[in-house]
Amino acid sequence: MLQKFIAAFNGILYCLRTQINMLIHLVATLAVIGLAWHLEVRSWEWAILSLTITVVLAAEALNTAIEVTIDMSTKQYHPLARIAKDVAAGAVLIAALGAVAVGYFIFGPYLGF
């Protein structure tokens, strides 16, 4: 059981070590947490922020898993491999844009916009 948690933790570390976008998302996460703490957002807003952060980080991890799997399976260019990678990256973009919208709706009233 413990080995499964260690494997999962190693996967997270792999993402952080190899994917600049994961680091960017992590920095954004820390900024959001800091701002939410400073503004003393309500508990339901914390819940929404937590879910949103989780979706973005999970999407980035799944994107990495898809890219690594495709790279492992073929060294040659294939249009379907490119589409799979692009769709996975698009999923991360959708999650990130959704996170921006959530941030706007939660932080906007506190910041006067």
C-alpha cells in the first residue's frame, strides 16, 4: 500500500522536475492561496478554489502522462500522436481558463472589479 503512495508521489515529482508548466501552475497555486488567505475568503470560496486548483494540477499531470506514453510508443512523427498531445494540452488550457474565470468571480468582489 505504501509503495503505491510512493509511486504516486514520484509521479508528481517527475512532473515538477520535467514540466515547466507544472511549476507555473504550482506558483500560481501558491499565489492564489496567498491571496485567498489575505482576503479572508469564505469557506465555500476555499472549497471552489481547492477544487479548481486540483482540476488544473490533475489535468497537467494527465497531459504529462499522455505525452510520455506517446513518446514511449513511437519515435516517429505520426499525425494521430500529434493530435493526442494537442488535445491533452488543450484540456489543460480549458482547465486553466476555467481557473481564471473562477478567480475572477471569487476575487473580483474583494478587489473591486
